[in-house]
Amino acid sequence: MSILLPFLFLLFHGHGAAAGDICIVGSGISGSSTAFFLTNYTSAFSGGQLRVFERCAKVGGRLATVTVAGEDFEAGGSIIHPRNLHVRRFADLLGLAVKTDGDDDWLGIWDGARFVFQTLRPLPPGTSWLRRKLHVLLNSLCLLKRYGLSLLKMDRFVQEMLQRFMLYYNGFESRPVFDTVEEMLKWSGLYGLTRRTLEEELVDAGLNSQTISELVTVITRINYGQSVSISGLAGAVSLAGSESGLWAVKGGNWQLAAGLLEAANTTLHIQEGIDSIHYAGDHYVLKSNKGHEYDCEATVVATPLDEVNITFSPPISIPPRKMQHTHATFVRGLLNHVSVILLSVTNYFITAMHQGTNFYEQQVMDTSIVT
Ligand SMILES: Cc1cc2nc3c(=O)[nH]c(=O)nc-3n(C[C@H](O)[C@H](O)[C@H](O)COP(=O)(O)OP(=O)(O)OC[C@H]3O[C@@H](n4cnc5c(N)ncnc54)[C@H](O)[C@@H]3O)c2cc1C
């Protein structure tokens, strides 16, 4: 779920070649922020053009909106964590208006027979600041009453992960340049989290089983459509996505990518996919699906290598990894009877996990409400 944990693969030629174009494959947040950083913070880029290739008709990649019934919805990266300092700075630099999460969601957790937990009914618009604060406090107390100290332990687990993540903002005096993602995670101490499941991590952190099967399950399901058996790192990121202060760009987060590409003065090749990248001794030759060839002094592949359909010569080694595809499904329709009854009790209801039942799948399919 993290914008700016890019799958960047950099191909630089050896020293001594003439300055030329720098090429970036992919116009998502990784490609566009790379363009921005190259333009603003390096002297390596001099003279040539900064070309960005995007095979789709729009920039932004997995930051995309869909329009249903005249309304725009985020279809990919929708919420940005307050500690994502780069993206916060991009939004400010580009003058993009942002919106923050409200505290007034009306949430209920359904165990198949009853609501095991419900937040208070939201306050009407125009309620005073003081009453709103009190409302948030009361909701926190309700949570504390049901989940007790496990809530604090969960928060500590997330804060520890975030503190390690923040180390990546250190300057080069105290932060090395990493060759691999593994190396990067080991340096900050996050690697261990990738070796175990979220559930294992949380049990070790002292959370009780009720909190894991109800609250944590709900959060991992909302954010990733997954259970607590995802990796500890993905799970910790998912839990961070339930904190307060989350925000988004009004009108769509894709504007971050569009703005950065413009600010970096890139030459944008939209709807032009790169089919092959050939190393020609002192530069790279990129061939596109439009039959064009581009000589590039350096090339950045800013799209997941696991999925990329580019022929590299000489070939590169891409270690096999198990990937899980996430499907964002938008349903426009009328709610069925069951849903309407439940919706009169809360405006979000989410199913808890119970061992031995296939409750999740059944309920999701029947009601189309659970995320
Ligand atoms: C459903 C969903 C929900 C998410 N929710 C969140 C969230 O709430 N918060 C958060 O922080 N993150 C979230 N994420 C993750 C976040 O969206 C991604 O991590 C981020 O957008 C990835 O950016 P990227 O630039 O690395 O890759 P991408 O956005 O995938 O960009 C790669 C680009 O490369 C292009 N491309 C690929 N191959 C070629 C080629 N051969 N030639 C030319 N162009 C090519 C693609 O078309 C694409 O535009 C979510 C992701 C998904 C899918």
C-alpha cells in the first residue's frame, strides 16, 4: 500500500560516454518522482532530454480514478499516510488541494449473527468542534473497552515499524545507497517482518486473539483484501493505513504524477510502450511499440519487473516471487434486502474472521458491501 516504495531498476552505462537523454519507463509515482529528483537534485542530467514512456493513455499508473455515474473514485492508491514526507512535499510544491479523512465513519463489525462492535452514530453537520472532539474520544473509549491493552500494543507495533521506515529519510551521511530491496530492508530492521505472518508478529507483540480476529482482520481486509496471514511488513503497513491523519489529493492522486512530470519538464511519450532495452556498449537502445528507437545514456525501469513485458539484452535475472493481484471492483446497483437492514445500523459493516467458517466469502458475495 505504500506510494514511493518503488520497484526501480536503474541501468547506467559506465563512465566516459557522452551526455545524452535519460529515459524512464513508466509514468506512475515512481517514474514521475524519479524524473523530479533527477531534474532537481542531480548534476548527472545535463544537456539531453528527460524522456518518460507510458504505455497507457493516462499518466499515474496505479494512481488512477474511475468515473461511475458522474463521480470520480480512486481505483488504486487512495490514501496517503502523513509520514509519507515526499508525497506531502510534492503536493505542497505542486499546489494541489488535499482532503483529509473524517473521524465520523459509522462502523460496525458483524460476526455473522450480530454486531460485536459498533462506533457511535455520526454527529450531524455543523456540530461544534468540542462535541466532535468528545465524540472521537468516546469512540476511542468504546474501542479501548472492547480491545483493552491490545489496542496500545497494536499502536506500538505500528509506531516501531514507522520509526524504522522514517530512517529512509536520513541524509546520505548516515544512509547508504542500496543495491537490493532486501539490503534496504535489512538496514532499517524491517526485513524480519517479511519473514513472518502478521498474525505471528501480533501474537508476539502481545495482542489478544479477539483483537486479531476482529479488529486487525477488518483492517487488513479493508486495506488489502487479505487476512492476518499476510506478511508482517505488509500487515504493519496495512495497520498504519488505519491511523488518523490520512489524506488524499482532491480530484485524484494521479495529479501528483502529472504535476511532477510537468515540473521536471519531461518529454512525455504517452501511449508508447517500451518493448525492448538493449545495452549497446556505452548507451541503451530502447525500442517502442510504435517502432521507434531511442538512445539513452541511462534508463530507469519504473514499473514492477515481475510483471514487465520488456526484452532485455543482455538478459537480466528477475528472481521469481509469488505475487498477489489485487482487483478493484466497482459495482453500481441497488443494495439487497440484507444490506439495507444492516446499513440502517451503521454505514460501514465489516465481517470478523471466524475459524472453520467460510463466512467472509459468503457474506461478501451475498451483500457486496464488505471491502
Ligand atoms: C487497489 C490498490 C490500492 C492501493 N492503495 C494504496 C493506498 O491507499 N495508499 C498507498 O500509499 N498506496 C496504495 N497502493 C499502492 C500504490 O498505488 C502503488 O505502490 C504505486 O502507485 C506504484 O507506483 P509505481 O510508479 O511504482 O508503479 P505503477 O503505478 O504501476 O506505474 C508503472 C507505470 O509503468 C507503465 N508501464 C509498464 N510497462 C511499461 C512499458 N513496457 N512501457 C511503458 N510504460 C510501461 C504502466 O502503465 C504504469 O503506468 C494501492 C495499489 C492498488 C493497486
